Amino acid sequence: MQLTPTIGLEIHVELKTKTKMFCGCLNDPDEKHPNINICPICMGYPGVLPVINKEAIKNVLKTGKALQGNPPTGGSQFDRKNYFYPDLPKGYQISQYKYPLVEGGELNGVKIRRIHLEEDAGKLLHQTEGSSVDFNRAGIPLMELVTEPDITSGKDAKDFCEEFQLILRYLDVSPADMEKGQMRCEVNISLNMGTKVEIKNLNSFRAVEKGIDYEIERQTGILSAKGGKGEEIRQETRGWDENKEQTFSQRGKEEAHDYRYFPEPDLPAINLAELNLSGFAIPELPTQKRGRFKGEFGLKDEQIEILVRDKKLSDFFEAVVSETKIEKGKTDSVELIFNYLSSDLTGLMNEKYLNWEEVIINPHSFGELMAMISKKEISSRAAKDVLRIMLETGKEPNVIVKEENLEQISDAEFIKEIIKKIIEKNPKAATDYKKGKGESIQFLIGQTMRETKGKINPEALRKILSDYLSD
């Protein structure tokens, strides 16, 4: 039985602002002490009046512009979404329904229906002895993007979410960390445009893909039973069990009319022209950066993706390339920088649990190290040691090389003298090489490198050693 999935996404994003959506409380959902960043407004006390956060509106409009959406011609307004839940202090949520801030748009071939703005709820904390509520998060600006049901697979949904997260970070409107709840994804899925099921609690890109794939399989099984005359799909909200990798029933699915939306009486309609927000600039986005990196640096697609997916890494990479004054088309130098950044430096950062804000190496110093490697002033082995010391001390690479006596030996006659000593100690390896056992030269190279503490270029050493043994 051929069944076609129809999938739409609802993605919530906590916006990066100083204060909450409708009051002056600090926007700090990571605050360790519960119920510190609260006030009568975000707690919904009688008689208080909310005030719209202009920065939050700006962030939504920036996102909409980056996704090719448009503000509605008739303006925008807030509505009350009425439902009761313990983490909702007002007993309703200030949201948007009929008149969102952004309409239309597109990403990864998926059409976007709307992007609107609302306030976040609090956080329920469940312990053995009972449950409590932390309202620090209540009232934080929450952007919601709703797609059209254009997605047909779990992988496409995951790809959409990953690219959207990148755009949010490039725009600097949200860290969009799914593990911290700064970006949350809900899926609406049906087969052959039938009954719609919602999946909540998808807190990773992997969960988005796996949850959709499981639900497609589950619904297909139900509809295909008894020769295609199986049970009907129940309209419901389902959760995701990460351990079992299965969805599970939570409750019946609400419809829009269940929330009894009506215009928020304490907030005026939003006249976007009066807010004077049309002049903000959109930075270079991931798609544009991919194209530019391809043209300017000639990197492979997978290398470009590594850089694009970490904006701070790609910014550092560009700064190093600029500092080392690499001519256009010199791909060897660019590859050298990429390899040391993406492997050696990031590896040391992971080892020491450092983020980019804590790295004390500047692009100029890193570029100097790359130049020393390129000019064969130090060996690649020595370069790794220099990089580690740079990360630990912030010293310049040339200073470290002198202090640690790491200059590469390039004098051919001096190298021959060392080779002579190594062969005197290991005559059998030299004899074996002359008899045609080519692998013996590798042993002699290793012994020479050990004797000189890795201060000879291995390629140069191989040639000099090979010539010496052939005489």
C-alpha cells in the first residue's frame, strides 16, 4: 500500500534579548536560582500592563527577511491564547494568531507559512517528592516558525532544522541550542493527507529524523492492516521516547478554536512603519558563504561545510588567511590552514574544554605559525608542540621555537653526518635497504628523527638518506 507522508514543522526559538517580552525582567533562562527573574507583569498579577519588546520584534523581522518572508501589509497584532497549565502564570499566553509578524518565505525548498512572536512559559521541575515551577523562563520572547506541509521524510525535516539553526546563529538572534531548550521542534505528520498527528519533545535533530521515520512506519502499519482496511489514525499529540526510539500517546490534539483566541486588549496593534525597523542589515548567510568559500579558497564541499557550520571557526579561518596574505588560487596554503584549524587547534580546544572566547591565539600569530611550516622553518611535529604552547601561554610562535630549540635542520651536510652515525648503529637496516628491502629506510628515518627530536623535514630526510645509501 503506497502512502505519501505529509509533514509540517513548528519550531520555537528563544530570542536573544536583554529583557523579557513584555516586562523589564532579565532574559536569562539559564539562571540557576529559581524564580529570581520575575515581576508582577510576567507573573500575570491583576492590573499590570505589558509593554512590547522592540528588540524581539526586530529579531523576528530579521529572520523573516533572511528567509525571504514579508511583514503583513495590514500590520500585526497580539492575541490571547487561552489554556491552563501549571507553568503558565497568567492562565493564558500572549501570542499571535491572525496577524503574525512575517508571512511566507522559503528554506531548503520548503515554504514557510508564518513566523510569529509570543511569550514562553515557565519550566516544570519534577522531583520524587513532587513537582515545582520555575518562572524565570516565563515571558521570554519566543519566536515560532510554521512551515507548509511540504516535507516528505525525516531526513528532509532534519536538514531543514539544521539549516534554520545555522541561520539563527548567523543572524545572532538566538544561540538556538536544542539541548538547552533554546530551539524546540514539533512535527505534524499525516499519510495521504489523512488524520494529522503531532509529535512533541523532540530535543535533537536526530530525534526529529527518527521520530518522523518511526511515525511513518507506525501509521503505515495501522492503515495497511487487514488488507488496507485497518484502523483509523487517531488525531492526537504524541511524545518521543529517546531510549525506546518510539513515539507514545500523550493526549488528544487541540484545534485552534480550543484556545479561544481573541485580540490582546492590553497591547496596541503593531504599526511596523512607526517602529522604524526596516533599515537593519542582514549579514552573509550560510548559503552565500558556501558559494564564496568555494570561489575564493577552492576548498572541497565537505571542508566548506565544516567551516560554515561553525561560524566562529570560519571567521577565524578567514582572518588567518587574510593575515598570511595568501594569493588567490594558492590552495596548498589554504589547505594547510584548514587542516591545522579544523584538526589540531579544535582538537586541543576539545581536550582542554575551551570555547572560542577562551582561545588566546590571535589570527596573526596563527598565520605566523602557518608561514613557518610552509617555509619549512619547523617540522610538522614541532608545529604541533608550538601550537599547544601557544594555546597555553599566548606566546608568539617564533619566540616558542627559539626557547624550545625547535628550528628545523636544513643543512644537508649536517644531516649526512647524523645519518652516518645512525647507519653505524644500525648497519643491518642499511644493508637490507641496499638488498631491495625498501621498508628498511622508514626505520632509519625514524631513528634519525628521534636523534634530532623531529627537527628534520621527513621528505627532505628521505631524499638525502636515499641518495646517501645509493652512493
